[in-house]
Amino acid sequence: MADTGRDPAPADARGLVLVVEDEPAIADVERRYLAAAGFGVQVQSTGAAALAAVRRDRPVAVVLDIGLPDVDGLAVCQQLRAAGDWTPVLFVTARDEDVDRILGLELGGDDYLVKPFHPRELVARVRAVLRRGGPAGATRGAVLAAGRVRADPDEHRAWVDDAEVVLTATEFELLVHLMRHPRRVFDRQGLLSAVWGHAAVAGARTVDVHIAALRGKLGDASPIRTVRGVGYSVEP
């Protein structure tokens, strides 16, 4: 499928969404629903074209099919993250195995949607990802601190001591939510509702994967505590 380019976007467009999908019928449905929701839309059908489009056009989010003809969508996300690009990525795939979902999140994906799905759910997921990390939807408030970790919700930045730590939109929102409620223990379902805003496809495991990623990036400064059999909390 050739590059369809960018749809004409209304004056109140919410930014460009890059759809990476090699099945024309599916790509067209995703394009139409996202455009109707106020987004500019560009469609690409290969991983190579997607990587070039992200660098060139700076989309606000990427809807990324995993089963692409030239390179696995997981590898596309991995290349973006390795290059320091943290554009929100929502994986779309026919694969319904936990290992694929978990791997996608571990590689830096922000959400995961399994085919078949209603196009309105796709739009809702994109909006939710942007609320978690986009400039228009960033959580407002003073700089938060927990031990050696600081987070600025307005600027969407986090630090360990004086070293900045790069987090995905979802990782950042999860950290901020926990830091806003020091010592409060949240179960996994509560975190899913507060951060993801819907019943995430990977369930409780989604939370565990993102917590593990956060701890890995924060290192021994991580203030996140596991309460066995219950959930997670942050020590101030």
C-alpha cells in the first residue's frame, strides 16, 4: 500500500497520528475514525517508511501493527526508543499471546490492542495515551519528590539526583500517580483504572511490566515498594 499522506485536518486537529498497517482495508478504517475524531492522519505500510515518517513528520502518536512485511513492529518500536524517540506507541496486532503483549510493553510500547476491535476503541486508546503524556493533557502540579527521585508533571520530566531519566508517557504517569499519594498502597486494578483509564488487555501483568521498567530506569534510587499480595506504593 502506498503512502496515503496526511488527511486534511480540521482547524482544531489534535495532531498527527501515524498509522502503520499493511492491510489496506484495516488502515482505511483506522484512518477514517481517527480523522473523524479530529486527528491528522498519515498511513504507512512498512517499518522502514514508518521510521522515516516519525523522524520527518513528528506525529503525536504511532498506531503500529506488529506484523509488517519488512520488519516486525516490535523492532520498529525498539529502534525508536534506542534513538531516544519516545513518541507514544500503541501496538495493534492479531497476536493474542501474553508473551507478545508483555514484550511490546517491555520494549517501550504504551498500549496494546488485539484485532478484531471496534475502531472507536482505537480512538479512545489513542486519546488515553495522549492524556497520559501529551503537552495538552499533562498532569499539572508542583514538582514531586520521593527520596532521590523528582518528577515535574508540567514539563513531563523526571530525575534521579541531578541526572534526567527518560520515561515513556505511561511510565511517567504511573510514577507521578504513585508519588502524588505517598505511602498509599494501590492494587493493580486501581492503577489500571487511574493510569490507563480502561481495562488494559494484559491485565495486572501490564502494571507489573511498567513497574519493572520504572525500577530499572530509576535504579537503586527507586522509591517504589511492593506490598506482597496487594500492590505498590511509593516511599517519600
